[in-house]
Amino acid sequence: MLERMTNADAPEPRPRRRAPAGAAVLREDVTEAIRTAVFEELAAVGYARMSIEGIARRAGVGKTAVYRRWRSKLHVVLDVVSALAVQGLPAPDTGSLEGDLRLLYEVTSRALRHPVASQILPDLQAEAARNPEIAEAVQKALREGQDGVARGIVTAAQERGEIGVGVDQALALDLISGPLYWRSVVIRSPKLPKGYLEGLSRATAAGLKAL
């Protein structure tokens, strides 16, 4: 017959592991509120006039909450811009090259014409010309986001036999991404002409097949 375990025999409970003294637990909801505030502040005042005080005020937190996460205005902007590359764009899968291009252009066009994005992108491009770190972050966001999806479109079209396997990848990516970016970001056309995206998809598909 098994004897009852006495209190002396019972295993002692394991001590709870404590966070190191002085370690700050960063709340994710606060971090996301700050990131959102950065986008809004960039759109409202631009990078040059943006301040940690303004970001904190818009996020509804103290300046200390911002400085716990980023050392300076530059670092918070670099982090937010780099995060765009991680989010990326949805990969189109319509079954045809022209259909994939049309879907990509529709999603990208809506994103570029968003009031916040339309204010931030030109400002960041101007700042990138003066700041190599911002230039690298912007290029990475564009390259890993837009170009990653465009490369997938080219690969899928090659597998379907719509374009040749020996196509110049760099030229193909420029052909896909360049026209819409030029119209939406460089010359900042407020509204696309009727049928523009459909025509652009058709012309780009023809151009890719001709490479």
C-alpha cells in the first residue's frame, strides 16, 4: 500500500523566473501606436520638422516610451520604413501574365494614392538624397517589397511559357515597376485616366514577351 506523501516529501515548487532588474517590458500595442504615429507625423510635417515630441504626442505616450525603443528620430524612421519590406504586397495568382500585372497595379496604385503614402514617399525620397542611411532603407523597402512580387510574376509567367526563360530579370523588373511609380510618385498624377491600368497591364505584358 502506498504511503501518503508527507509535506516534507512533497517536491518544492520551482521558483518563478524573474526578469532581470531594470529590464523594460515593451508593450507591443504601444510600439504599434508609435509606428502609426510616425507615419501620420511624416505625412503631416515631413521628416525635417518631425520630432520625438510630436511622435509621442500623436501616439499618446511619453517621450521615454519612444526612446526606450529607438535612439533617435532617424532610427525610428529607418525601422518603420524597413518594416514595409517585411509586410510586402500580395503575390498575384490569376493564371495569366496580364492578369497578374493588372492585379499588382490595382493594389499598388491604391497604396501609392493613399493620402499618407502620397505625402511620405516624396519626402523620404528627398531626404534619401541627403542621408545614405535613409536611402538604403527606402531602397530596401522598395526592392524587397515591389521587386519581390514582380520577380514572382516573371517566374510564374516563365513556368507557364508566356515569356522566355532567358529574359533579363533586371530589365523585366524595371519594366513592371517603373511606369506606375513614375506617374504616381514622381509626377504625382492625382487621378489615373480611365482604362490606364488595363492598358498598362496589356502593354507591359507585351513588352515582357518581347524581351
